[in-house]
Amino acid sequence: MPDSTSHTVVAVVLQVRQGRLVPIVRRVDRGPAEPLETALARAIDVAALAHVEQLETRVLRDGTLATAYLGLVPADADAPDETDDLAPDESELVTAAHARLRAKLSYTNVAFALAPETFTISELREIYVPALGHDVSATNLQRVLVRRGVLARVEGRRAPGRTGGRPAALYRFASRRLEITDEFAALRPPGSRATG
């Protein structure tokens, strides 16, 4: 049983890879009087994260106090290997991180932290689908994000893929800082309805 001054920092980093939302979990014990941010920097390369925020503080099953952080890495960035064998506490923290991400995708521009610098709407949809955990129409995604001023068109076009088609327009996020874009919005799975 850890002593009453034990404090662990858990980094829960999410990245979209090959159509999946991949969790990377790193855990370190915080030194006496060590700032949480310093311990976090020992757990993960914070400079490689496009976004980081405190997720929650909880008592783990072994009695250790833990503060968890959510970090996001762009799909095209190098990142540590996926954490395969999650402890039950870590699995719960990954679930909480995914829930936080899903919620923030609805009312902020946080997807900038998962997306490459430039992308097509189809490529952006391939990031939103695993991050949201449900399908989303590329047309509707573009309409909503352009209306909110989240996306900006950039010069150039992406060449057609193997199946042909027209060259696709390129976009970028208008801001690469977290911003609230629609405080009352919610991106819900198809067929779901608001209640209240």
C-alpha cells in the first residue's frame, strides 16, 4: 500500500492510426513536491502533443492518488507505440479520455490536434469517425465546420486516388489553438435525437 503522499501522473495520449483511435498510456510516480507538469514531462514528450489538458484526479485501485492528462497527437506524427495491455484503472482512464474527446469535438475545434496540417474533407472524416465512435457524413462535416469558421481553404488540390475522381480541395484548421466554436452543439450518432 502506497503512503499517503504517493501521487502518480498518468498520460493518456490518443492518436488516429489506420482508422482507429489508438491509446498510448504512460504512468510515472511524482516525486516529493514535484509539480504535476514536470512529472507529466517525464511520462511523455509533451512537446510532441498538439493538445494536452488535465483529465481527472482519482484514487486508483491500489490506493494511489493519480492525476491523468489527455494528450492528442496528429495522425501523421510519430508517436510512441500503442499500449496493448491496459490495467483496469488505465482502461477506465482511456474511456474517460475518449468521452472527453467526443464531447469536445462537438463544440470546439479540438480536431486540429488529431489532423495533419492540411487535409481533404474525406481525410478529415477519417479522423472524426474513430474519434467520435460513429459514422459522420463528409458533406455534413464540411458544412458544419465551414459554417463555424473552423476550416480554411488552402491553395492546391490532392491528386485523385487509385479509383480516380476529381482532385480534392485542401483545407486546414483556421486556428491550431483550442477554441469553443459552438457552445450548444453536439455531434450525435446517426438516428439519435436530442432529449430534454
